[in-house]
Amino acid sequence: MPSRNHLDKIGRRKKKKWTEEAMERALIEVKSGRCTVRQAAKEFGVPKSSLGDRVSGRVAPGSRSGPAQLITSADEELLVEFSLYMSKHGFPLTKQQLVSFASSIYKRQHRRVAFSKLGQTWWLNFRKRQEKNITIQPADNVVRGRTVCVRKEAVDQFFHLLSTVVDARGLRDKPHQIFNCNETGFQLGRKRVILPKSASLGYKPAPGLRDHISVLACVSAAGESVPPFIIYSKAYPGGVCYKTHGPPNSLYGWSDSGCINSELFKKWFLKHFLLHAPKARPLLLIFDGHKAPVNLEPLDAGLFVLLKQRFAALIGDGCAADTHFAVSKKEFSGVFKGTYQVMKEEEGVRTVKEGFRKCGIYPLNHFNTINEGHLTSSHGTAGPSLSASAQGLHAVGDLAAAGPS
């Protein structure tokens, strides 16, 4: 990565004070014989040396000043076009991904050059060149969002697939064998409060908490639940209290982000879900790990809101509108144990069943979903990917024929 002094020098570099239009007019005057290079440069306010280079042919007319681009303008335009396409379809590229694509283009064009990847200087120049076409915004702390537009045809496709699977597996009247799993996040940290400016109140802020914890919940259309999967960020809490104080039979894991990934999901599915799910087969598991423009996951349709409200009440926080909670990493599982008790209560069971009904999954009712208004934006809740819904509908017998039965 370039040093700060190097970046400062880039910022102090003189900007050209002439335009390509002025250079083109000066070039025409010289080639017509009406002016010398010196006269035209003075008249149109362009550098004599730059004009001379264009007159002699050493520099092609219209060429940009400064060092040559590491990838051609045409390839850069294609890269921007690809970035905009991915963003439009709900998968915006990160800086690292875009630099990786650009590095691959450069490496393909310069096969004999020893090279790893383009650096920070290229990235800064690229952003400056493309500032009218792209913007950089922070990604969501759980998953990057899908597109905010959805066509009715996509919803029809999802329910056609769901209906086909349910009928083929004989599951229309078997709510105990239809499951939905989904992830919800808890950001641990201080809340902002309003205080007088006076420093004489003896108020001393507590050390900041910046841990993120996710909980993967799984419920059936009959209102039954699988013990939760609690995922910590970066590492487990110290000691073993987080296991002994947490919800009974819970599974624990960790990732850098505090969110589930493919390896953790595989661990959960094979060693936890199949262990606690009913013995009857087949089982239908509906899941997806992306934000969607519509809310078609039962857990999002009410239960997660109820869990956050319970969690906030247990820690003495009257507002659960925010996902930030003033509780430590070690204390989380103990508080969540009390929270998850709602799954065994009448209110929790009723909320789960109502979630399946609202989403039209059980009882299977496509038109109920449309009537409930699920074609509107879900404003940040996670839902199944309708553009690739086949990836989120699986019969457990197909996924783990060799798993526990």
C-alpha cells in the first residue's frame, strides 16, 4: 500500500489548466499553416511541448495526459458496465472484488510481467476517473442486499416450485415436516444517550462493545423449533459459561464476521438439524442467506421481532427498534436463554404458525401472499431469493441421504 506521503504528492500534483478542445483548435491552426507551434500554444493557452508532440505524431490527438492506464479505457468501461450490472441485480461488487477483476485483465494482457495485483494508487485513480458512473457505499453488516424491485412473475415462479415440491413429496398436510431456517443479528454495544454538556455529572463511558452475534433459528409450520445456533464474531467468549448458561441443546460457532457461512451451515445441518428434526422423512427445509425485495420467510414475518422485544425487555431496554443491545459477549447466551423460552409458549407457537400462513407456505396459498402485501420492499429483512429460489427449497432426503434418520 502506498505511503501517506506518496498519496499527498498525488493530491498536490498540478492539474492541467487547458482543455482538449483548446488543444484540438491549436492543432488545427498549426496544421493549416496559419500559426507556428509557439504562436498557437500562446493563443490557445496550451503547453508548447504537448502541442508539438501532437503535431509531430508522437502523441495521438485526444490522448489523456499523465501516466498510461494499467488497463485500457475500453476494458475499464467494460469493468464499470459489469459492476453496474451486478449492482442492478442485487450483488454489488466490493473494492477487493473489483480490483481482483481488474488485476486479472491486466495479467492476461501482460503475461510475461511478474505481477500480483493492482494497488491502492490504481484504485484511487480509477475512482477519480469513474466518479460520474459509480459511488462507494458501506455494505450491510450481515449480508449485501438484493434488488429492491421484484416482478410478480418471480413470485409466481417461487410458488410454482414450492407447490411442485410439496405435491411430489406428499407434504401438503404435514406441517411437522416443513421447516424454515433464517439468521438474525444482534449488535452488542452502547446506545447513544442525551446528556447535558456539563462534565461535572461524574459520567464515565463504559468501554465500547463492538461484537456482532448471529442466531440461526429453525422452526416448523407446526410451530415446533430446533435449538438455536449461536454464532460469535472472531472467537468464542472466554470460559464455558456461554454454553452452560445458554438455551438447552444449543449449537455454538464463530466466524470473523459473526455471521453464518457455508462451513458453519454444513455443520449445523449435518450435526444439529438432522439430530433434532423429526424422524419422519422427507423434510422440506426452506432457507436463503440473502436479502430479498420481498419477505417470504416465516421467521421474518413476526418471530424475529418478538425475539428482539423479549431480549430487550430482559436487559431492561424498553426499545427493540434498534439491533444494538448493551450486553456483553459472555452474557449474551444467558440472556438469550430467557428470550428463547417464548418458542415453547403459546405466543411463540402462534407467531410461528402465523408467519407460515402470511407467507403462503403453509397452508400453501400463493394468493394469500399477494393479498398480505408481500410484494412490497422488506426494508432490510432477509428473505428467500426469488431469482434463484430453487437453491433455497430442498427436501432433506435429497440433501443428506446418508444423514441420521
